[in-house]
Amino acid sequence: MLIFASSMELKVLPYITQKRLLNLALIAANYLESVCTGQVIHRAKPYAASIEPANYCNLNCRQCPTGNGSIKKTPLCLSIKNFKKIINPLLPELTYLNLYFQGEPFLNNDLAEMIQYAHEERVFTCVSTNGHFLSKEICEQLKKAKLDKLIICLDGATKDTYETYRKGGDFDTVVEGIKNSVKAKLPVEVQCLLLKSNEHEKNDIKRLCKKLGVSKINFKKAQFYDYELMPTKQSNRRYKKTEDGKYIPKRAIHNRCWRLWSSVVISIGGEILPCCFDKDASHSFGNIFQDSFSNIWLSNKANTFRLNVLKNRSSIPICINCTE
């Protein structure tokens, strides 16, 4: 039970039904047996899912494949009809829903309806946003929809620092959005990506959040493609430098991954992905609009990927940056 207890929040507990608890136990048992034997044993459904409401963004952040344009895509928003097609097969066992992947979720005008639908099905809901669309009206919609967790990205305590990384962003708009969220009594958390441009403001960000009424702040050691942006302090980095000048994760890469047994990422186009690091869907297990979720989730393609992780995870490019 400790395996999935560490990746869950106490606030999720009221959402766990008897069927979901049994599924969680089966996930844990299958995962442990797979790790111990080196063979894929998997007969459960995911307890957590990330579904993508929008695949584009209003910002142009340098590190983000969506914002910097390194992954080309047609801007799309997920319809309510397709959202239900995606989530309904998961609902009997689904406990936790992230409504975000690569785009800005609030670009989808139906986001509150998606949250409400999931809540009515007794699923914990979480949204992560750049904070530019949190008007008083939107915050009231989120409150009415019973959103369980709102993550707002704030990568600086001052306008200059914030807008150095968040290209196209407006610091004052985000601060106002946080104020609106707190006033509406939404469950707000602030997330700050630690960068060379903002690490000197770490304490200032804490003070600003306290002033705004936010008690929970997560300083995230970012995944980097452009190492020029990396913090100078080792304590703020995910990576270490080798003798030959390369950067590698500080944390050892073990031949296992709990997420491959317990959670799923589904893109706006219905691609079922192993995790959020598969930005361009190069490891898609299949498409939920073309086949059933159960067939795809337990398919040979999905289990082959899991087996490769058990045998040699460091050989898989999307796994190299992961700290799981």
C-alpha cells in the first residue's frame, strides 16, 4: 500500500470506492510481481489519468515544446463529447484526474463542465494553469464545478523575473488570478519552476505567496532541453555534470516505473501514452477513438514498452530525464 500511498493525497481518500480500492491493490500487487520477476504482469486499470483539454498555449516559454513550437500541431480543444468518450471507460476504477498535458487548459471553454462531470462521477479533479484566465467569473465556475486542486504556475516574484521565462505572459495578470482564486476559496497551490533567472527570488516567491494567501508552494526542479536556463545552485538542479561535460539526472534510473502500471496520459487526439514525457506521442499504445481502452492498455505494444522499462529503462529516451 505504501507504493501508491506516497503518490496520492489525503484529499483523494473520500473518492475511493470499494471497487477502486480493490483496483489499487491489484495495481500494487501486479507492479511488485513485475519488478521482482522482470516479467510484465498487469490485469488492472489505471487509478489516475491525465486528459488534454487543449493542445496549444497563449505563452511561448522557451523550455516548452508547445510554447517554443518544436512540436508542430494544429491548435485544438477537446469537445465534451470526446471527453466523455475518453473518460467513461476509465470511470469505474478512476480516482484521480489531471485535466492538463501540454496546452493551457483554460483555452477550452468547456473545462468547468469537464470538471463537474468528473466530480459527479466521484473523481478527484486537478488542473494546472499558467494563471492568465482566472477571472472572478471563471473562479466561480470552478468553485461551482467542485474543482479539488488548482495549480498555478508562478516563476518569479517580480514582473521582470517572471516575464524573462514566461514569454508572452503578464505577471500582474497572474497575481490577480491568484487573488481571485483565493477569494473564491479554491484549493490553490503555486508551482515554481526553478531556473537560473529566478532562483535568487526563491524566498521572495514564498513571501509573495504568503501575502496572497497561498500556503502551499512547490518549487520544481525542471526538466531541461536548454541547459543555459538551468539554475546555478546544485540544490536547485535535477542534473549533475559528468567529467566529459554532459548533464545527467542526479537520481539513478532504475529498471521500473510505477506510473506505467498506475496511470495513463491521453492526448487530445485520443492517443494513449505511457506518461507526460512522451510529448510527441512517439510511444503511443493506440487510439481510444479507434479501439477500446482495455484492449490498448493491456495490449502487446503497451506491455512491450513496460517490459523494456523493466529490462533497460535508461535506453528509452523519454525516460532519461524522468525522476520517477
